[in-house]
Amino acid sequence: MKAKRTFLAVLSLACAMALCLALTACGSKIEATEEVNLTVDATAAVEAGWDGDATLFQGAVAISQDGTVLDALNASGLTYNDKSGYIDTINGLAGLQYGESSGWTYTVNGDFPMDSADQHSLSAGDTVVFTYVTEYIAM
């Protein structure tokens, strides 16, 4: 009788461990990533007197497959402030800091998207350029 209880206890423990492993494996999600190119250019601010680097970032960043422009900026490691997807400040350089129409703009593959950085989806190989402008002229 004692051997039967020991066998059942070991069997129960083995089943519990197998269930735990199965649940852990199901919960593991391998997220697909893709690379996009990112440049953060503050040349206009430097020319206006900002004491910072003209190029704050330039290189490839990895984002999730359904990533946005904001995800790319976040992956750069730069500090930023966004207001509902509008990028107000990057690395301490704020909009309106160098004039009434100064601030951050961005392009994707050379085009100015008509949506905010948190809404514009990217694809592998896209090129995102954030540019600080001291005088914004609507396109």
C-alpha cells in the first residue's frame, strides 16, 4: 500500500511538472522584429545656438514587426517627450525653444506622413528621419 501511495505521489508530481512546462512553453511568445534606419538631426538648433550634437542618433534600430515611428525613436535610447504621438522634445531639445514655429518633424522614406509618430506603422528597411526645424513651413 505504501509503495502504491509513493508511486501515485511521484506520478502526480511528474504530471504537475509536465503541465507547468507545457504552460510555460505556451506562454512564451517569440516576437518577430525588423530593422529600420533612424536619424535624429538637430543641425538647425546647433546653428541657432543649441549646445548639443547636430546628429543625436544615426543607425539601425530593431522594432516589433508592427512597430511605429515612435517605437523606432524609443529603440534609439534617446530621451523624448511625446504629446499624443507628437514629439515635443528629444534629448532636452524642445519645440518652440528656438522660435514660434520651431520643433521636431519627421519623414519616412523621404515623405512627410499625415499621422502622428505613434500611429505611423513601419516596415523593414524603412528610413525615419527626425529633423529639428527653427522655422516650420507647411508643405
